[in-house]
Amino acid sequence: MSEPRFTIITPTWNQAEFLADTMDSVLSQSEKSLEYIIVDNCSDDGTEEIVRAYMAKDPRIIYVREPDHGQAEAINKGLKRAKGSIVAWLNSDDLYFDEKVLEKVWAAFEKEPSAGLVIGDAWYCDRDKKLTEHNPSDRQVPDWVIRRWYYIVQPAVFWRNKKAKLDERYHYVFDWKFFVRMLEREKAVFTHEDYALYRMYGDNKTGQNNAKRKREIWLLQKELGDSRANTAWCRFIYARYLRAEEAQKPGRKDKIDFFCRLVFHLSGKHLVSF
């Protein structure tokens, strides 16, 4: 049997509420040459029963159920096992835009053999999949901007399988660092096609704009090391965020967020902390 064209990885932990939607969006793709690796951090909410019911009907599913220390480690487990020539991960509350996504992605790689990544657009949606905001991945900005401002929507990115892995030291910004480094090495093709729906709601990780995330943004900017001014700015914002949380002042955090966005625009995208 030949190797699959695609490996799609879904890390999950206690998201049975959304998991069937995610799995359906992968397994219903018109491109059938794929393996689907689900990495489950020992969920106790019915996730295992959902996955095993799907496995009984579709042999393309590989289920890894074992403890991990975070999302990056879970995805790395899938990346290590991946046999597909093109890989991506799709979180267990996100979806592909329609059943033609993988077919379109494969055609894009075929059209541009030198491409290391194919990147599409995405929609933010709410818990009930109502579309709320369109997000183009190609913002037609200088290459350095992605190092300061993470605007690419992760589930709309696919890349050639060269056994790359995520930095497990990060909990919030591991994908940001991954794609910064990938774009330094590989040619990216932006297709301007809608590839994904990205759920945004109050208790998902992206929606939790907290001091821990601000700290990781500061540490990432320090690691990238291309702007002392932006690193200092991110450290300043982290300190203010931490104080606001310790004082239990959510309104103060809202004011800091507003100020960050104002400075972002006034600085020509040079000073960024979100």
C-alpha cells in the first residue's frame, strides 16, 4: 500500500462537545489519500468512545491515547508518526471549510513544486459555527512582520513533511515560533482560498488573553532577537498584565489591550504584544 498524501493530526483533551464536527470535516474530504492521527491526553468526557466509534467505520484513523504535557507535545507525537507527504494539524474544536480543502491544497503543491508551505484563508466562528470574521493569511506586509505579529491562522496551513517539530517549552506561542522558522526556510504559497473555520470563544486557549500568554510572547520575542525595542515593550506589557491579574482587575487588562493596539498602529507594526 502506498503512503498517504496527507497526514492530519488532531490533539485533544476533553473536547467531546466539538470532536465529531472536527472528525467529520477531515474524514469527509474528497481527497481520500490521508491518515488521521488523533492524540488524546486521556480525556474522561466521552472522547474515547467517539473516536473508537469512528475507527470502527474508517481504517484511516490512528488513535494515540496517553498522557502528555501540553498541546505541543501531543502534536509532536503525531508529527513523529506522520507518513503523509503533506502534514497539518487541526485542533479538536476547529473544522475544514468544506470537503474540497485537501483536494485544493494538493493541487496547489502540484502547481508549485518548489513550495514548502501552502497557506490559505480562514474564518473565525463561534461555538455554533456561525461565521464572525474573515481572516486572510496573506496580509501583504513585509516578511519581518510575522515575527512581531502572528496573523497566520494555523489550521489553514499545510507543509511538506520534513519531520519538523514544535518547541514544547511553549504552551501558547509554539505555533507562532514554528511558522516563523518554517517561513525562514521554505517558500510559501498563499492561495487566497478559504481552508478552515477557527472557533473563537471565551474559554478556548486563544481566547484566554492572560499574563501567561503575554509572558510567552515576551520570551519568544527575546528568543527571535531581532528587535530589542519590541522585546522590551513585550516585557513591559507582560508586567502590567500580571499586576492587573494579581489585583483582579479585568477592566485594566481591557485598557492595556486597547493601548497595545493603538501603539501597534502608531509604530507601524514595530511594537506588538498580542
